[in-house]
Amino acid sequence: MPEMGMRVTVLGAGIVGLTVADELRRRGHAVTVVDPCPAQGASYAAAGMLSPAAEVWHGEEDVLRLGLASLALWPDLAARLGVDLRANGTLLVGYDAGDVQQVERQVALVARHGHAAELL
């Protein structure tokens, strides 16, 4: 008789919680998803958006590498889950000279990691 999977409770029904639940289910486990505040967490706010160029500060090389690696995983995950994926790029906007300096730093940081970035 095959061994039964575990009974697992996943807390949070955002993109991370649902992806974890899906993977556990695929591996034969019984999964229950619990979210005390549905549609109010990070997935609701960002709608599944990953924008490493906009979510990293100058000097956070490790954070950028992690963000870029996560972004590279999106196409396969979207295909597996059967969801639409649109890769439209990122637009960073500066209001004043200080903002423009920050955008310039972001462009340079992303470009150093081999990704297309340009200052308009």
C-alpha cells in the first residue's frame, strides 16, 4: 500500500501560499489553505507583480539577484498554473532631481547585472 501524504495547512492565500499549496498537492499531500484576511495581503497590493528594478536600493546587490532569479521563474510557474503572464517591463518615474538621481542609480545597478535598462 502506498504511503499517505501529510495533512498540511498553509497560512495565507496569496501567490506564495497558493503556489506552496499547489506544489504540496502535486506531491500527494492533503492541503488546506487558511487566510484570515483574504484579498488584503501582498498579492492583493502588488497583483503578482515582480519588478526587481523598482524594489531594490543602490547597494542591495543580493536583493536584486534574488529578484531577478524570481522573475526568471515566473514564465514556467504561470504556464503550470494556467495563468496569463504579461512581461511589460518597468517604468521608474522621478519627480525632482533627487528622484532622478535614484532612478539613474537603479538603471546602472540593473544594467550591471546584464539586464536591459535605459534612462529616458
